[in-house]
Amino acid sequence: MKDKMILKNENGSTIIIAVVALILITMLGIWASNTATVELQIASSEKAQKIVFYAADAGIEAGRAALARLKQEDRGNWDKLLQGSALVGHSGITTLDGVIDEGTGNDRNVGPATFTLAVRDNNDLDGDTQVDSDNILILTSTATYGNAVAEIEAHLRFSGGGGEEYDQEHYDAWSTGVAH
């Protein structure tokens, strides 16, 4: 008889319900906190990816202007650039990054990101990658910020006519970004 009374006694059931509810609310809070952290990482990664893409794009524009200026200063400057030789009119400078940074320090910073430029000869069928025989170069701009990287490649042709001295024939891009 005493056993039946213990089973029907509801004393203490409120505390058990409260503990179960508290555990459920705690688990919901932990889940919400984890979700918010992941969302912040995604937003940070997306922001870094946009920053490096626009920095790489700015690098293409700066490189186009510098290449046009180099070609106008001396028609052999593109070959010198491909060969890593000192450029005519630029004391001891052998790279496109050096031309852009010349005299002012580092002009390759775009906000928190930095771009670097590289040029190579296209397949102009002359068999020599250090000589440009068709006035077309491939310009690659790579931007970095934290762990995010973006690379843009453009094929540029020097026309030598009036107005704009170069034409863009082809444009490719790739990028990666991770939260930092």
C-alpha cells in the first residue's frame, strides 16, 4: 500500500520538469551560438573574397596603364620585362611591380589587400617566350588579403594607334577565400 502512495505522490515533479526545460533551452542556446559563429565566418570570408577580387581588378588596370607607358617610352621594354632586364627609362627596375611602386613606395595596396603583377608572352609562334613578336602580353594580377587570394588574367594587345594604346582581348579570373 505504501508503494502505491509513493507512485501517486507528485511532490518534486516540478523540479524535474524545470530541469528538463532548462536543458532544452541550454541546448537551443548552444545551437544558436554555433550558427551565429558560422554565419560570421561566412560573412568574413565573403568580404575577404570581394576585397581581393577588386584589388586584383585594380592591379589589371594599373598593369595595363604601366605596360602602355613602358611601350610608349621604348618599344623594347616589353621584351626587357619578359627577360627580367633593366627597363629603359627606369633605373634598375626589372618588374612591372617595380614600375608601379617606382618613386612612391608601395602603390600596389588597395585597401587592406595587395596585388602583384606578372607578365608572360602569349603563344606568338616565334618559339621564344622572352621576346614579344606580336605586341600581345598576358598580364596576371594576384591579390591577397589574409587567407583570401584572387587572380585575374588579361591578354593585352598594344595597338600603337591614337587614344588608348592597348586593347583587352581576353579576361579570366579565379579566387579563393576562407575566413580569417
